[in-house]
Amino acid sequence: MKLFIGNKNYSSWSFRPWIAMMVKGVEFEEQLIQFDFEAGNPKFAEFSPTNKVPVLHDDGVIITESLAILEYINDKFPEKGFWPGDIKTRALARSIAHEMHGGFSGIRNDCPMNMRREIGAIDVSDQTRKDVRRIETIWRECLERFGGPFLFGEFTIADAMFAPVVNRLEIYQLSDEPEVQKYSAAMKGLYAWQEWEKAGRAEPWIVEEDEA
């Protein structure tokens, strides 16, 4: 099983399945292909039908899109607990994971994930401020209801989907809510998080359009 990913400093979509598989102890081979926007990422076409990352190859099956990859891994390793066991809790976890997948356009556009960026505020849109308020609400309600340290107690796909947001809220100084700080500390305390961040910081490549 091979997971193709992009730059660890910038690739939020690659980060999502990678951190989930690492936290849950799923063995896989990692293949990092550097972003090259001027050339249109020509190497991506060699392994990705969408010319995007991440992509998972497993025994002749090719899966694109972060959330689809995570659902596949959940189906393949049901014993790993990628989703909560209770059906209603699982539905809620899926709901917010899909909200993350399809929404929050403001924070995506204004505040790219950037593991090595120095912490500092920037001017953001009203949509981004609205996105941040919604994220704060989701995290606060989940932590209060399920007790933490992660959104549904144990680490799940929902946490993987919000992992890049932890970086964004910190480096652009978007929230000082206590529950945001608490949850961010739990996420950043993960060995998998720390390994990804260390690798991202060490990358020499600069992608100007992702340097907010």
C-alpha cells in the first residue's frame, strides 16, 4: 500500500490521511512528489488520475481524495477505530468531517497550511472570520460532549480532517479560545504530528502562492 503525497510544509490534503494512518498504526509506503506549479505538477499524472495528491495505491486499486482514502482505510482496518463505534456519534463525526471537506472556503483561501511560517496575524476576510467561529463552535461542543482530548475522545478521521486547521489557527493567530488551545495542544502532542512538522520545516522548496 503506497500513499503519494505532496510537500509536507504545504499539502494539507496529504496531511489528513497520512496522520490518520500513522496514529492508527497502519503500515504504508510513503512517496512524496514535490509541488511544481509552474510545470503543472507533471509527475502527478504518472500515478494520479486527477493530477492531484494525495493518492492511495493498494493492490491495483487507486483511491483519490483525502476523505475517500480515509473511508477506504476504515473499511480495510475496521478494528483500528477510525470512526466512533456508536452509530449516532459516528454520524456526527462523519458530518463534521464532510463539512471540513466541502466547506470553510475563507480560511482555505486566506490562510494556507504552512508548517514553517513564523507566527503572525494577517488581514483576513469576513468569510474567514465566520469560518473560524464555526470551527471554534465545533471543537468546543465536541470536547465538552465527549471529554477530549480529541473531538470524539479517541483520535478519529474527524481529527485527521481538522489537523491542518490546527496549524492555520496557530500561525495566523486566528483564535485565542481556551478550547482551541487545549485541542491544538493535544493534536500537536502526537508523535505523528511532530514528525510531519519536522519534515515540513526541513523542506527547501518555496511555493510562493502558499506563502500568505
